[in-house]
Amino acid sequence: MIEIFTTGGTIDKVYFDANSEFEIGDSLIGELLAESNIRDGFAVTGLMRKDSLEMTDDDRAAVREAVGQCGAERVLITHGTDTMPETARALLSVTGKTIVLMGAMQPARMRRSDAVFNIGFAWAALQLLPHGVYIAMNGEVFEAGSVRKNLKAQRFERT
Amino acid sequence: MIEIFTTGGTIDKVYFDANSEFEIGDSLIGELLAESNIRDGFAVTGLMRKDSLEMTDDDRAAVREAVGQCGAERVLITHGTDTMPETARALLSVTGKTIVLMGAMQPARMRRSDAVFNIGFAWAALQLLPHGVYIAMNGEVFEAGSVRKNLKAQRFERT
Amino acid sequence: MIEIFTTGGTIDKVYFDANSEFEIGDSLIGELLAESNIRDGFAVTGLMRKDSLEMTDDDRAAVREAVGQCGAERVLITHGTDTMPETARALLSVTGKTIVLMGAMQPARMRRSDAVFNIGFAWAALQLLPHGVYIAMNGEVFEAGSVRKNLKAQRFERT
Amino acid sequence: MIEIFTTGGTIDKVYFDANSEFEIGDSLIGELLAESNIRDGFAVTGLMRKDSLEMTDDDRAAVREAVGQCGAERVLITHGTDTMPETARALLSVTGKTIVLMGAMQPARMRRSDAVFNIGFAWAALQLLPHGVYIAMNGEVFEAGSVRKNLKAQRFERT
């Protein structure tokens, strides 16, 4: 069983014409998994709808608590990309689980998006990695504590 | 020959992760027409990239001048929805042409968008309507000067 | 009120891996109209699921009867492209209605398809054309009785 | 460097209206990887365009030779799903490489497809699995020699 916690971020952004802007909407992950022929073996819980630049230490504590308390050994967290390394670091104290954080550079609701590839990539990472905390982005696996987002290149890289 | 002038609006918005927001990008209309099997008989000119709430009288004068001076008898204008009725009214002084304004409530780059339907709808309207200025939105044809955008219902309607 | 009758054709083809082939599936037109922000003012009735090369005179008679007996003044018929001109001709005896036949060269379920553009195009044609029978394909309106499908060019043209 | 060999299968099927059917077209994998923000670190070679039910022992020998002779340590093979287990078994004699076979139940060119999820899943599997031959389908990793396609359930499972 894979436990999925959604926290917001670009991946779940929706365009609202009334406001002439995007806002974080319902997570699309359940629908995308179903389209990809994955219909069971997971549960989705929405924890918050935050742009990761707006996440606070309290938010990260809430994520850590939810992850630590869930019964699953494999946990996927969808998250905004900007502060994904910080939340990953905050989860290092959780033991006995393989925890993978992922997100997307383009909302999943766009015609062209890295979201579905990233979900598939993370799905395999969850099954093959030993216990620990990881970021799965731009087709690579990074260990929490030694990864950062290179803002200029718009990619994640090892520190 | 159909002359297409693009002015911006929701229809051409792109998501830029670096800025955590949507901005108006290149018009997608040429690509969408090609996907719909329409490859000739039209030309596309980008006039500006404005959210229609930011269009000024000078902008509308520029649109009117471009439309009035082009050789085509049929003109399609892609435009933000919020002030489409104002620009339509500003074009009433142009004679000898069928002018149709259209846009979309969801960017054409989204998986679910009204953009392509609206383009097809406007394409037929251009060929079947007599000279004059029209708005083609939510599957209806409206005459310039007697149409408004109902913000609450997020639809265009006759005044 | 627009009455929509679906008869099959490429537009509604679905890929079935179990048979390693496509088959005509449920019509997608209701879902595509909803995605395009058109949610009412129409009804959809599935008449048959035929590749148009397999339509018989009895099939065309069934279509003519359904169209003639429906209460709507505007009727949209989705149809395979190969024998669309034949069915259009068979409908010329129906009076008091604007009848538009359309289909697509690529199934609506493909990422790149002319289906949605064609639906939007036909939607406008239905509202703007006088009573009669028409084919709306490749961004043009053709009158029944003077149109054929150019197999080599894969386009409709006037005869 | 990941070496990608394409052999055909449902994943690369294209719809040809002229023939009223789906045929295997150019592999879409390079385009899908670019949309997913993966632009380097791999090469794509088309070996054949076969429905896997039509693959012969000679075809499998050709695949084995190409894989064995390439310089990469990680090899991805896109393949029809019906006889993927047979080709996987035929590759067991290749040493010193992590070889992952994948495909899709719905062509990558459909709006709803498992193709992109499967590519992302396989991309991670290639980086995390030890040398050997594997099938990556329906969100699971299977070892060559102990996997079959359950035709009724339309899923892969361990034997």
C-alpha cells in the first residue's frame, strides 16, 4: 500500500479566469493514476494547498506528523518544487519508511507537463529504494539533505 | 484568406514556474489550426500580449488600425475575455469586413480548454456572417454593441 | 435546442488492446462539449456505431427517419467521413431543419485531433445556416448533393 | 547514458484514416521525454515496427544482438505487450546491463494513456535495479523468466 499525501505546489495548480490567475486546486493524482491503469494499492490524503514558498515550520511539522503516524511503509508526497529540499530534510527523523517527495515544473492540468512522468518515476522509486527520504525530480533520485533546486537552471541537483 | 490578429488574453497564457505564475506567451493558434487539419488560407499577426483588463484606448486604436488596413475581408481577433465587448465596440467603425473576436476561459495550453472549440466556432462564423463586428463565445454569436461579459456566470450574454 | 445524432465513424473510435485494434466506442461529444463550456441546449442520441463504409440504405433510412421525426429545428449528425456525402444526400428530403453532418479524420480520443475544432465549427454552422443539409469538414461548409470526399487528398471538396 | 531501442507495439500506434486503422508509427518516446523535461542522457534507436504477436525468433535475436553490442549499461526497450515476456526471456543471456522492457496498453498518442507513466516508471527502474532483465508494467517490476501477461485481466503478473 502506498500512502500519498498532497501538499499543493505547481503540480496541482488550476487556472481561474475570474481571478485572472492560477490557484492550487484538487490534487489530480488519483485521476492521473487511473488513466495510467493504476487503480488500487494506494490512498490519497490532502494535507494542505500551499505554494511551497509559503510553507512554514508548522506546516512541515504537520507533514512530518502525518507521515510518521500513517501505517504505510511507502509514502509519496506531492509538493511545490521551490522548498522541496527543506521539507525533505524535515522528514529525516521519520524511520522505517521509504519516503519520496515529487512535484512538477508544469501543472498536471497542462497539455505538456512533466507531472505524469514524475509520478511514474516516483512510483518505481518507492518500490525499489531502501528506507529513507528522497526527492525524485528531473528523472533522478536525490537523497534528502544533499539536494537543492538550482533556480537558474530550474532543475534539482546534488549538493 | 482569413487574417488573424492576436492581442493576448487567457487563451495564450503559459505557466512559468520560475515566477510561480501564468504569463501571456506565443499565440498557439497556428499550431491548433494545424492539429485541426487547417494549414493554409490564413495568416497570423501578433499585435500585443495584453491581459484585456490592461488594454487602453491606444491599444484599441492600434487594433482598429491594423484591422482597417489589412486586405482581408474576414478578420479573427483573439482577445482576453474581460474587455472583449469594449474592443468590439471600438471596431464598429471599420467597414467592408466580417470581424469576429474570440478568446477562451481556459488557456489553450490546458488539457481541458474551450479554446479549440471556440476557434472552430469562430472559423465558421467568419465564413457565414455578413459584414460587421461580432463576439463568438460560449457557442453563441453576439453583435458588437449589444453584448457584455456576465462576470458572475462567467459567460457572455446579450444586453 | 440542438439535437445530436451519433452514427459512429472515426471520430468515436477507441483502441482496444485486447483485440490489437480500434472499435467504435461511446460517443465522446457530450464530454467534449462540456470541456468547451457548453453544458445545455442540446441532447445526444446514439443511432448506431458504424464505420461509414459499412452503412446500408436501411441505415440511412433509419437516420433520415430519426432526423425527420425529432422536434428540433437544428440537427447535428456525427458520421464516418468516407460516405458522409451519401448520407447527406439521403437527408435532402427532410424539410424545415438545418442539418449539419460532421466527423473527424483522427479519433476524438487522440491527443491531436480535428474533432473538437470540427464540433465548434459545426456548432456555429447550425446556428447561422438556413434550412437545408450540409457537410462541415476541413473548416468549410458544403451543401449536400455537391460535395465529395477526395480520398487522395483526404479532404472534402465541392463537386 | 540510457540506450533506448524501440521495436513497435501498441505504444507507438498511429491512426491512419485512409486505411481506417491503427498502424505502428514513429516512436513518440523522444518527444514524450522532452515534454517531461528530460532532454539528454539518452539515445533512441528504432529496431523494428512490429506488433509483438508478429515477432519471430529472428526478430528477438536481432534485439538481443543490438542490446548486447551497445555500449550502455542501462537499456530501455519499448515493445508490444503481448509477447514482452518472450523477448525478455530471450535477453537473459546478455550480461553486464540493466535491461528494462516496457510498453503501453493505450497508444502514447491517445489523450488517456498509460504510456508516459510507464516511461517514467521504467526510467527510475533503470537507475535503481541491479544488472538483469526486467519488465516494468502496470506499476510493478517483474523479473524476466517469471512473468506473464494475463490476457483476461489485461495485466502483467508473476508466474
